[in-house]
Amino acid sequence: MHILTFATVVALSLVLVSGTQLSWSHIQPSASQGVPSPRRGAALVHDAWGGNLVLFGGASGGVALNDVWRFNLGSQTWQQVNVTGSLPAGRHTFVYGLYVNTSNNDATNATSAGGDAAARPRRALIVATGQQGSAVFSDIWALDLDTATWRQLPQTGDVPEAVYGSAGGIAPSVPGGPHSSRFWLSHGFSSKRRYSTTRYYDLRAERWVLVHGSINSYNPAAPHARCIVSSTVTSDEHLVMYGGCAQNGGTGGPCPARDAWTFDGASWQQASTCPTPRTRGSMAPLTSPFGSSPELGAPSPVIANMSAGQQAMMGGGRAGGDGAPGAVLNLSAQVRLYGGRFVLLYGGYERDKQTITVSEALDDQLSVLDLDSGEWLLLRASGEVPAFRGQPAIAHEVAIGRVWVFGGQLRSGNALSNDLYELRGDPAATPLYPGGSCGSSFLYPHLHGIFMGLAWGILLQAGWFIARYFKRHDPTWFHLHRACQILGLVLSIVGLGVVMAGGVKPSNLGFSHGAIGLTALGLGLLQPLNAFFRPHKGERWRVHWEWLHLTSGRCAVVLGAANVSLGTFLVQGPYAVWITWHVMLGVFVIVVICMEVRHQRALRRRKEAGAAALTTTDADTLRDSTEAGIRGGALTGGKAPRDNPVVAPAPDKLPP
């Protein structure tokens, strides 16, 4: 009877959702048993078996919470849960997910019958990492949703660093399966360093497994180290990540960022860029029940295309073998798998210290990523639209196609919220936002890049180029050289000030891009000082001065050009930016090579002409001396007069 009832609900819900545009509804809970306090950065999961939403933790008024609440979707009431066992510390900005354990039914039954409450739960809220004030965590906990018992899980394997603001979670689980046993964790910040590693916690073996190492900050094909990202995990075990903060912590980049990435368990792929930049947003998978789907009951092409390892990774329960409502509910999981694969990006903070301008997302505009095409859709939601907010808790139910949003910090007024909204409908049936265009922003790093690009990419390069190859246009070359160098150095100083105004900490200038930039700027500033002490031509130290001036100047412009290249990768901008710069740089290098070949040939011709002139002069001088000696000998009896010796002209008196 229970199976039939649940199957009927699922079927009716799918019919209602399919072909219906996404619509918000504001859930007004009964306050008879209290409501959670307003908060941000909490966990929210949907327990399909219990018919509840489960809320944990978050930050409220500067206090990190560890309370647990249950919202009954039938009675529309909140109830605080009295938990047992050792409690995790209060925290916010952590990674969480719902785990359905199908590997040990005996242990589950023993627990339900009054056995060991610390045994692996059948359904558990998993939370890991997070922040409480200055404290950062690396622990991982499981809350048994049947017994309300907390258990700290063992830390074995490739244990992560203590971080917060990471990406991750668990693939969506519906009654009947499939159920993933992998808890993903990627990127994050330890308050001193940003990370880019990716690992998962095997909830059956209870150990961490590292699957992707650190990513070079200048690699354009993978997401650089960052934190406070928006993320979720899809049903086919793809980790999706958007935006975040890549500034400080041993690296550099935009904060907030606006790039989107997916991880398939082995490598990262970048999606298109469209929504506004943001940190601390939320993501959840959306169900498109019948959009471009084969007939219900057909084998899922997604599962069929999975390797044996991937299918094993998803866990058991595909045919309802875990005792949950079986085959019919398994169809609902397949609907999610082979239907339209969409991910919702909701909320977040669109401004930070780096922000100069940003086009804010509208309240009723939904940013939805189509994972099949890698393109973003800007859709218009209807209904009781919630106000845009930062760091809301988000839960999803892919069997029927619903998303819940709780709390967060309102964009207007910055007040914390404890309201609850539900979003349901089919993204494939939702209209595009009328006149909607992708978000835009301009950050201090962008302005910094413009100043440094003009300085080290154009002006300072032009300065040495003129001095090297156009000295024949004296004194025009010198005035142009000096003007380019002075203006370039001024722009460099302004560019440094701009990036510091954008929130870069002085302690972070030691990483490669910052260190190279400071070295190039120091060598560049040495040139005016060098010029002040320049000896005159012919003076003793002139040769040494020229060597120092040329060497330090050449090192500065080479380092500067190289650092502009690094900056184009670091800023994580469009491919067109760094492609354009490197094409320009390549053309400039080719021109320099051609000019240098021409210059060396000219030097060689002048040297050969000078040597020929010297040979001719020596011959003429010798002939004149010989003739003079003969005449003198005739007058003096064959001897040259002693007071009139024959002397070759000094080298500096030779004709040109």
C-alpha cells in the first residue's frame, strides 16, 4: 500500500511538473513548535523516506550554529531535533549531502530495533569542513536521520586540509536508487592558502581518496584555487562548480569569479560564462521530467553508457533491492538521469572588494546550466518570487522535480532570513527571460590588467625598441624613449595601487605573479635613478653605467612581458583575451628578430667600412712617409733628419 501510494504521488507529480514552467511558492510554516533562527551558510537536505527537510548549522548574528531542525512537508511545521552522540562544532560554509546506505541492511535493522546507534545509518546527513570564527575544520560527520544520532567518521586515506567554502556534496538519491557512496570535496580556503585538489570520501570504506591534484594557477584548462564557490553534484556523479573567490591565499584572480566548471571524476571541463559573478551562491540539479526523454521504463542511456566502475560507484538499489519503494520509483530516478540535465544557480554575493561595477541578477531571473550543451539559460520564473539573497541553504528532490531554498542574507538591506521557498516546474517548458542578457562586471584586477598591459605590453617595450633601432634619428629617438619609459613606469605604479585597492594583501605579493611584477617594477624604477647618475661620454665609468642600464632594462621588459602573459591566465578571462595578447606578443617578437638581424648587418657593414678606411689610410700614410724619407735622404746624404722623424697618425686622427 505504501509503495502504491508513493508511486501514485510520484506519477501525478511528474504529470503536473512536466510542461509546467518553473514557479516559486512561499511556504508559510506553522509557528506552533517554533522556527529556526535566521541564518546563512546552513545545510538543507530532503529526506524522501521521511517526507522531511532537514536543516543543520549555519551562521546567525556572528554565531556558528550546530542545531538540527526538521520540516515536515505534510504538516508544514518545523521541529527542533534532539540529537544524541558527540556533537559537531557549530559551523557554516561547509559541504553537505544526503547519504542513503544500501550496503548493510542488517546493521540498519539492528539500529532500528534498538541496536548500536553508531552503526552506519541507512539515511544520513553528511557534513564536512566549514568555519567557526577563526577556526577551520577538516572533520566529517554523519547524522542518522532515523535515530538522530551524530557520529564522527574516521579520517583515513588522503585526508583533506582544514578548509571552508569548498565545492562538493553527494549525487542526488531517490527511493529505489541509484545511491552514490561518494562524498565529494574540492577546492577551499584554510584562512592562509587556497586549494584546488579534488577528492571524495568513500562512505562505505570510510576513507578519503584523492582523484585530482593541485591545479596550476596559470592553467587555462582547469579551475584555479579558490573558495566560497557555488556547487552541486548531478545524478551521474558530475561535480559542477561556479564562481568563488580566487584572490589571496597564495594565488590571484577575480573575486567574485564567474566561470563554470564540471568534473567527471577524472578531468575538468569549462562551461560557458553568462551569469553575474558571485561568491557563496547555491546550486541544485533540476529535473525536466519528460523533456526529450524516451519512454518511461526504457533502460537509461546514461546508465547504459557508464563504465562498470561508474555503475559500481553509484551503488546498489537500482531495482529497489534496498527495501525502499521499488521499480516504479526507480523509473523516477531514470527520468532524472535521461531527461534534460539542468543545474540551477541561485543566490550569492555579486559584489566584493574587487568590484567596480556589476549588473545585478533580477529576482525572478533563474540561471540554469544545460549540461548537455554547456550553455547557460536565463529563464523567467513565476509565482511568489523570493528576494535575491546570499548563501541560502538549498535542497532538491529529483524524483518529482522540486527545489527548496531556506534563509540566506538578503541583498537588499543585508538582513538574515529564515523563510522557506519551493521551486517546481520543468526548465524545458520555462520561457527565456525577455530581453535577458548575460551578466557583466568590471573588477579592479581588470583595471590592473589594462594598466599593466599598456605599461609592460606596449609603452616600455616601445621605449627600448626605439632606443635600440632608431638612434640614427638623434635626438628624436631619445625624447621618445624617455617619454615611453616614464609613462610606462607611471602606469605600472598606478596599476599596483589599483590591485592593492581591490583587496590584495601585501603578504600575497610573494606568489609568482606578484613577485615577478614587483621585480620588474623595481628594475624599471632603477632606470630613472640610473639616468640621474649617468657619466658623460668618455668618462671612466661610462662603460660600466651602460652595461648596468642595458642589462637591468632588458631584464625588466622581459619579466614584464612574461608577467602580462601570466596575468592573462590568472584573471580567468575569456580565451580571446590571452589569445589576442599572445598573438600580439608573437608578432612583436618576430618584428624584433627581423630588426635585430637588420641591425647586426648594419653594424657589420659599418665595421667593414671602418676597417677598409683604416687600411687605405695606413697605405697612404706609408707612401707619404716613404717619399718624404727619400727626399730627406737626398738632402742629408741618405739619412732622415733626426728632428723630423716619420710618425704614423694616431688612431683617433684617422679620417672616417
